Amino acid sequence: MAIHNICVFCGSNSGLDPKYAAKTVALGQYLAENDYQLVYGGGDHGLMGKVATATLDAGGRVIGIIPRFLVERGLALKNVTTFIETKTMNERKEKMLHLADAFIVLPGGFGTFEEFLQMLSWSQMDIHQKPIALYNIDGFYDPMVTMMKMSTKMGFAPTENLDLFIDGKTLPEIFTGFQTFKHVLPPKYTN
């Protein structure tokens, strides 16, 4: 499957270490320079605002999808290429899933974790077959990957589910992983 639209999940905060913002800006520039359209959560704060602004500043296209209650709080970046306002958070994620060809998960908080795990869960249930990559900057997601490996070791998930996402430390790792990704639907109930 050709990848044109990449959904990025990331924090509405920038984190304490400036490396997260720097890598986020570099990702936005990379998307624009390689003719990928960014799909993201529509916010203007934190890493969300940085990835969108960097993509736009580099001449790229951005689809921002944000629920009305966040627009009302003044958290939307409205000067994107396409601005979509939704009623709920769930509608937002459904639109992101529909529009995206692949997903990149930058560091973030609980909402970012939830978005990653929902897309991963939907992949395991064959609701979609799209590649998902953790952008595991300086090992940010190592504890989560360890927990997922423990889940498979203890028989709560098939080991093959670990192949449903890419654990990428660099952009080349992620985009090489996208090119070679093959969605495999393992048996959900293994014991």
C-alpha cells in the first residue's frame, strides 16, 4: 500500500528536554520534503503545534482534526491546509484512522499512549492493516515495549502482535519499516 498521509500522535506539551521538540520539528520538515501529508490532532500547543508548524513552514500539507470542546478552549491551530472539527474525541480518532495510511507516535502523555494502544488494538482485531511506528526517541517508549513483551511472555497476547508496530529510534528506521511492513493477523486467543 502506498503511503501518502501520515498521522502523528504526540504530546500537547513539549516535554522538559528540548530534544523532543527538535526531533518533532525535524519530523515535520521530513514529511513536507518527502511529500507526505500530515494528519494530526489539530492543536497549537506542545509537540502537536510544533509538528504541524514545521510541516507547514517547509511547504507541506496538514490536516488538523480536533474536537469542538478543544476549539472552544482556544487550543486549535486553524491555519492548516484542512481543518476538521469533530463532536467527540472518538470521532476524531475515527477520522484519523480513515485518513491516515500510517501512524507515527512521538513522545507524549496519557492521551498519546491511549491513541497508540487503540490503533494497535484495532490492528490486532483487523479493523485496519496500517503500519504503526513508535518514534522511540532516546528510549522514551522502552518501558512500554518491555510491558508489551511481558504481556506476550505471560500469555495475554500472541508474540506475533509485537510485529504489528515498529520500534524506531530514527526516522530512517521508521520509514524503512513502513516500506517492509506486512500486517499479519495472529490468532488472538493462544492458550
